[in-house]
Amino acid sequence: MAHYAMLIDLNTCTGCNACMAACAVENQTPFWSDKWRTQVHDISKGKSDEDAMRVFFPRLCNHCDNPPCVTVCPTGATYKMDNGIVDVDDDMCMGCQACTLACPYDARYALDYDDNTEKKAVFGEETLKKTRPGVDKCNFCRDRVEDNRLPACVETCVGNARQFADLDNPNDPVTQIINSGIAEPLMAHLGTKPNVYYIPVKKQTVHFERGTFNGQKSEGGLHPMGGENGTTFERKQNEDMHGHTEHHAAFDANSPFANTPNAQITDLLREEA
Amino acid sequence: LMFADSKRKQMKEKLDYTICNFCSSLCNIEIRSLTDGETSRIVKLEGNPHSTLNRGRACARGQSGLFQTYDTDRLKTPMIRVEGSKRGEMAFRKATWEEVYEYIAKNTKEVKPWEWTTVGGWTNCVFYMNWAVAFSMANQIPNIVASPMQHCVTTGHLGTDAVTGNFNIHDEILPDFDNARYIMYIANNGSMGAVSTARVVRAAEGIQRGAKIVVLDPRLSETAAKADEWVRIRPGTDLDFAMAMMNEIMSKDYYDKSFCTKHTNLPFLIEKDAEGEWQIIRDENGNFSVYDEVTASVQKVKSHDNANELDINGQRIIPALRLPEGVMVKGKAVQTVFEAQLDEIKHVTPEFAAKTTTIPAEDIVRIAYEYSHIKPAIIDPGWMGARYNNVQMLRRTQAMLQALIGGIDSKGGWINAAEVRHKVHTTHEARMKGEKQLHPLATTAGMPFAEMVVDVFSNPKNFNHGKPAWAYAFAEQQKAAGKPWVSLPVMADTGLFESVRGEVEYKGEKYLTKAFFINGANPVHHYFPDSYWKEMLNHENVSCVVCMDVLPSDTTAYADVILPNSTYLERDEPGVYGNGVNQDLGLTTRFKAIDPLYDTQEVTDVMFKMTEIISGKAGVEAYYQTIDNLAGLSAEKAKKYVAEEQAKGTAAPIAAAYRRVSMEHAAHEVGETPETFEKVLREKGVYYIKTMDELLEEAAMPQKMPVPTKSGRIEFYSGLFEMIRGNSTTRAPNFGVLATHFPSGILGEKVLQDRMLGDGEFYFTYGKSPTVSHGSTNANNPVLSAINTFKEDIYTGIWINPTRADKLNIKTGDKIKITNLEDESLNVDGKAYVTNQVQPESVFMYSSFGTENAALSRAVGFGSAINKVIGYKVDPVVAGFRSQEFTIKVEKV
């Protein structure tokens, strides 16, 4: 039996939103009401200019092995399949939203009557997939997976950031990456045993001049050029003002600049949680 | 509260293959439809898994493409502006095709061929080039404005191509990011952030294999966000950075000596003439001179060749890059191009660049070292270029940096697009055999192609009325009046306004523009500033504006007649195309997935009808013949097939006929029967001929055959700019035969360190969002519009650094106004997005928004338009837009 999981390499997600579009079309989600099965957040990190970071952060259902949504579902509509996929049975769902509240990953949304009416117009009545109100969420594109195809978001990911794994197959290269421990899931401390793994982002170095001009403090990296005596340039020889020298990776062992430590891996995910 | 189950389960799945239409990457697309035998509905698009170009991937625009077809805002019937209304007032009535053609004929009866101007977007250019260029020639219309030439292609690419020779209108180079270990992006978020899928899939592979990424950008762009090092450079100073790198690499001998000696013109001897101009030394046969290290003497090498290993007598030589003391030619002191080039830029040191770029000199020194020592390395040539007076020189310098490390047509470096290589190879073989090449649109690439295009529009002998394009007439007029003029205004808008207003004269007669045929282009939204185009299209001298498009746009609002076009998912196209910028050689085309939903038409059929209106029956005959001459598509066959298709009652008989001709022609070229060839395309969407590895083995340029520059070598001393210099009297630094440093132009002639900005003063920068392609209306696409709304703060906000915003008491979401300080009538309102992801001297805006046409129900009023704040300023070489050459003030409103 397969046990499906997803690996997301945050270092190659370019924030292109192709997965959002692919998922919305494949799964006919009410995107016009800002309802998505997957989203890519565009996150600003770092308070100061030298710490500025922009992280593209894709999110979706984590298909937990210990899914709170299944536990709370009063009708048994939400269920876990043998292959690891958590799905919702439309016929049994009464739309009570207990699962939506229970999910710590905010992965579910209510699909209401208005959504379905609009869906007929947008996606075409004859080709609608879901016709009942209730709850909707990512199901790893179950139909596609059962048809030996990849989930729509994985299939199209231009940055190859999203990869699909079968954890029961030790020869699966994506499983091997997950098993290497380089990737980690979201909020594992909750005990949900999620099946979406993230490779954390590398720390980036930001270059710009932090200096002073004729003793004046510069403005957040803005270097005031000019002045009474032309363009004399004076750089403060203070390590604190040289944040940019701290994180250089030694990519070339022969480089005269090779004496700096390797780029740090920061834990984006734990901070996010 | 339930609907009946849909019919979905009873419907059958159907796959068709096409090419995406939302940027010039030309990704191969798989269309999945469901059909019940009678009607079909497209349910999903994906990247075509058989394609080695985009490797089965598609970006957000590609994924959402089917909703352009199903967009309820589409142009569904022909329309005519209501009598008594003004252009731009959006009062249209529905009409039939017969009515609109009658209307056009009636309103252009007095319009002479040269008084027409056609405006085209990339769709026209890439997919309909054979028909669009022939349309101009057959109808004697020398005037084409093509978008995005001024925004991008002619400025950026011509800079790159001056060095590599590759000019192909569209993409020429797809770097081998897969195998690179060090990748730099300079002034370029286009290829990753604006998503050229072919480039991103490769770059991601490179990153996952451990390549280091260095990005120069004033903003933490989508590309910069992926960098190991974000070099937060001051806007407009990228050339300083690149030249300081070049200075380091040349002066410290970090370059690939073998490649530079063998395949570039760096060892050629050069001297300064009496006027102080650099002149390369040539003999009467055009042979160049080098200093041979083996014999310690000056020897000659061939005028056109790919390598400098042998002299003209076949003796083995080793040309020197640096000369010993006292080498003379004809009694005059000489230098090598290498030495001269280094002299030109020697003042652009890392310390000099540190002051202008605000990047510490030690970082520039280190990056130059790493770039030249970590092999293989790439500087992405840039998928977008204009903005500053010196951007063309920046792209030239980048190409030189790539050549200095020997990274041209080699694994992990730049790879020439297979289609370009194939044409160059064919041209090279014809040259070796002394044969003349026919059908230039189908067979010519590189500088010979660029020269042909220039000749078409500039040479009055090409037209029976004896007039060149108004752009050239205007340039001559400006030159005669001692005013600034543009040297190669090919397909640019320079002179158009003057022509509309009746201010252009040619040989003593007024050269007016009275009618426009705008096809798949949106200049009101994407040329600068918007007021120019609105005034022009509304001008009393203009008697007819015809717009053809799929969706209404800010430009169709100014039409008299709107011709609705089928979408790319609704048409079999008349052409067979190369596989975009792919490194592998292949052919592809478009298959329709569904029949047109509305009363729409095909471009080819409309162009033939327009030809009948403009030039009559004789014009139509000439049109067939011109297509034959230019593209090799048989006029006889075309006419025969048109008659057959008409008899069958085909909706677009001319497109259908040319598709058959094109299929037969292409099948013949690759040695297949038309049936087999079409079968492969239908089943896979692409027909591959050779892989990158096979092509590099057989026809690497310059390793195995000459590059398409004048000399066949990679040119540091530019044959192209030498030619332009010879034809003009301009001495602007843009025209330097060698790479020359000059400032961006934001502060005129001053370099940026000379002045500090005032309190509320900022540099202006802009860029594309991943969701909207240049000039397009896809901000209105329902899915893309929803994504844009999800990211509204970031995508429609005006980015401003908190240290500056605090001083102006501006917070995210505040309504602000930005005003062009060169011309305060240019200003736009918007909302602030306060972020430390933008350099403090700069504000940044995405260029994708601010649509005004209310017929685009989702895009209208969403975000702010950049062309309300950008004024009209063009460079002197190709009229590239200098669209960031001003400062702005920011005010809270």
C-alpha cells in the first residue's frame, strides 16, 4: 500500500502561484470568494533592512496520520484512506464545520449553496465535480493520483518546489529526501503527524552599504552622497555595521574569501508556528 | 440544497496540444477537455509532458488560460462605435462582419497605404510573422509599431546580440541553468519572477543541484528572494557594477584565455583614428590583424571565421591579448581590442562602483572573483531590457562577461536557441557553398536578419510610393533640424505622434497617419504615457481605428471598429513554428480544443480581407506572392486550398488553407509525409529533431561554426555599432564600438553619487507580477484576478521602505500620490505597501494593474497604472523606453 506525502522545497518556490491556479481549476474551488485548497503566502521576515527576507510559503491540507478533523466529524464524512489521503464524503457531510475549527492548519473551507450556484456558471454545469454544499479541502487530487497522475499543484510546479512521495516506497527519491531529515513538517509538536514536509529556507545575505557620511548617521542604508566637500566617502570600520560579511558561504575553497562560515539554515517553520 | 449530479462521469476525456499565448516563452500546453460527442468543454490545461522546453510545467497564467476563452467579458461579435460618440467613450453597437468591413472601407477610402499604421503584439509577431510582415509589404504599409520592442526586445536583446550576433526578434538564448554552479541575475526579474517557465524549471534544477544564486535588484523581487546573496543595488547603477566586474576579471586575468584568444575579437589589433575614434585594423579584403605569439609578429586572420587559430595562409598562430612594447602597424602604435576595452573601463573600479551602487567594493571584488572561478557560471542575459539610457550597454557588458569566462554555447553556460542555431547553420552552409538563401523569414537569423528588418522599414526603395516608415522620415527630419534622433527606430513609436499631428514631412510633403490597425496589442495601457495614445487615437486627423482582440482593453475603448478574435484554444493555426527558445531542435503548432464559442474570426482571414479593402484584388494577389517569397509557403497551393476550403464552407478558409500548406512545407523539410508529421504533432504536440547535446557537438557557435556577427567571432569591438556609427554623426556613448561607461540618465549626464535625494524624493522602479503578462488583459482572468486579490497589498501596493515611510507618516494601506518630478502633470494615486524589501531610495510598483476599461469587469480600477507617472523618453539607438529615468515625490493624500 502506498502512503502519500508531499515535500515542499522552500528554496525553489518562486511565488509564481501556478499551484494555486492549477488546483483551483482542477478542483473547481470558489476562488472568486477567496476559497482555495492551497495557497502560497508571500511572507515578509526580518525587522531590519539587513534581515529582510521574502519567503514564499505554500500551504495545504497536511493529510495527518492523526487527523483532528476525522476525530471531530460527527457523521464520519471525513475519513482517512489506507493510502494516507484524508478526504470528505460529500454524501455524508452535513456542513457543520467542526472539522474546519479542529484543523490546526486552517486547511478547510465551507462550500455553500451560493458557491455551487456560481460554480455552475464558472466551470460549466455539465462538467462540475462536486454538486453538494459542505466542506472542501485538498485531497491530494485523489482522482488524478488513482489515475497514476501527480496532484495538479505538483505536476505544474515550475520551481519543482512541490514533490510527491510514497513513504512506503524506500526507493522513492522524494521519500529518501524526507527520510534524510532535511525536511520537517508543520507544528509536529501538536501530535497530528502531518504528511507535508518542508525544506527550510537558507539564510540569505543582503548587501548594501552601511556607512556614515561625514559623521552623519545614514538613513536605514540610504547613503547620503554629496555634501559640501564633494563626494568623500568614509566607511565606519565597525563589525556591527558589516552584517553582510557574516554569512558568506565558502563556495570556492580556493577563494581568498573562503574563510567565512557556511550559510546558515534558519528554521522558518518553527518561527511560523 | 443539492444540485443534480453533473453529466461529468458520462463524458469522455480528450487531449489536444497547443502553445501558450500569455508570453513569448511559448510553452507547450496540453488541453484536457470533456466531450459528450456534441459539445466539448475544456476543463484543465497543463504543461505538455512531451515538451523538453517547459518540461510539462505551466505557470499561473498558463494554468488559467482556459478562463480567457470562457471569460464572460469577451468580445463576442464585431462592434462599431455609435455615431456621434467620441473614441474612448465606449459607446459601441453590435454589427456583422459584412457591416464592419463596409465601415472600414468607407472610412478609409481617402487613406493612402503609408497613412496606415499597424500595431501588433507578440502574438502577431511570433505566430503570424509570415502574414504580418507580408501584409505590410503587399499593402505598401511601411509602418509597424510592435510591442514589446521598445519595452524590451530591441533594447535588451540588441545589446546582447551586438556581442553574440544572434538577433532573432524573440528569444535567442536559454542558459543551461541545469548545469551551472553560479548564476547571476542583473536588472532582471523577468525570467524568474515574471515566470518564463522554460527558464524557471532549469534554474530550480540548478538551485537544487547546489548552484549559488546572486541577484542585483533594488527590491527583494521574486528572483532576489531565491538568492544566496541579494545585492540591494541603487537603481540605474547596474552597469557600474557589471563594468567593475569586467575590469576586475580583465585586469587580473581571471578570464578564459583560450576561449577569448580563439573565438572573440579581443586579440584583433585596433587603433584610434585622427578623430579619436576606435578603428579596427583591416586590410583591403577585410582581413583582421593579430599579434602572433609564436612568430612574435603581426599576422592576418580571415574577415569571417569562427576561430583565430590559423592565419590567412593556414599557419598555426597564437594571437596575443596583450602586446609587447612597441608593436606597430604601418608605422602607427596599435593595441589589441582587449587592451583598448580595458582602457575604456579602467576608471570603473570596484571603489568607483561602490560609490554609485552603494555596494561595498570588497563585495564587488569577491563576486567578480567567484563568478570567474566557480565554473560553469551564468549571467542571465535578461528577459527584459529598457528603462535606462544605459541598459543596452548593460546587456552588452553582461554578454561580454559571459564570453570572458568562455560560457557561450557550452554546458552550464549560455545555449543558443536551437531554432536560431538551425537558421545560422543553414545560412553558414549556404555561404560556404556560395548559394543565395531564399525565403528570409524562414531561413535567416542573426545580424543579417536584423539588417534585413532595418532595410524593410528604412529603405524607401522597398515601397512603390517611395516613402520609408514615418519613424525614419521623422529621424531624418530631426537630424536635419539638429535635434536628437533615433538611429534604428525599427517598429518603434518615435515620430508617430508627430505624424498624427501633421508635423512629419518627407521630401516636402506631409507624412500623415490617418488609420490604425491594432491587433492583439494594448498600447494605451502599456506605452508611455497613456495620454499620448489616447490623444493620438482621438485625433481629428485619424479617420479610422480598427482593433482586433479577444477581450476588450484600454485600447479597444478607442476603436471605431472592434474585430473579435478567436482564442488560442479555439483555433488550428496557419503556421508550424520552432519550439520557442528550446535548446533542443523541434517543431510545434496549435490544435484547437473546441470550436469558437462566439462570432469570432482568425487573424489570417482578417488580414486578407483588410488587404482587399486597402489594395483591392491586385493587393490580394501580391499578398499571396509576398508570403511565398518571404516564407516559402507556395502561393499556388495556398490559392488552390483556399478555394477547396471555401467550397467546404470552412469558417476561416484562408487560415485553414495555409495550415495545410505549412504542414506540407514543414513535413518536407524534416523528410516526413504530411500525414505522419501531423500525426506526431497531434499525438505529442512537438516533433523533435535533435537534442541540445547533438547540436552542440555538430554546430556549437562559436566552437564549431561562426556566430552571426559581422566577423563570425564573439565581438567586443562591435561590427553592428561600427555600422551604425558609419551611417550617422551621433557620438552618444550608446554607440560606442567598445563597451563604454555612462550613467543611467536619471540625473542627466551626472553619475548617481553626485546628488542626494531630497526628503520626499525617490527613484521610481517597476516590474511584472507573476500573474499578468506584458500588455495583456489577463488581470481580468477570473483565476488570476482572484490570486491578485489574495495578494492585493503586495501586488497593487506602492512599495516604500519603512525608514522613509515613517518620515512621511505613511503606513501600509494609506492612500498616497506619486508625482513625476520632471513633469508634475504625470502622477498617480495608489496605496502604500511599507516594506524593508525595497531599497530606501526607491519606490516600486508592479506594472500589471490600473486597467480603466469598465468592460473588463474584474480588472477595472484594480491597482494603479505605471504609465500615468512615466513620461515619454527614448534612447537614441532603438527608441527603447527610458521609463525609470526620473525621480518622484511621494505624498500622503
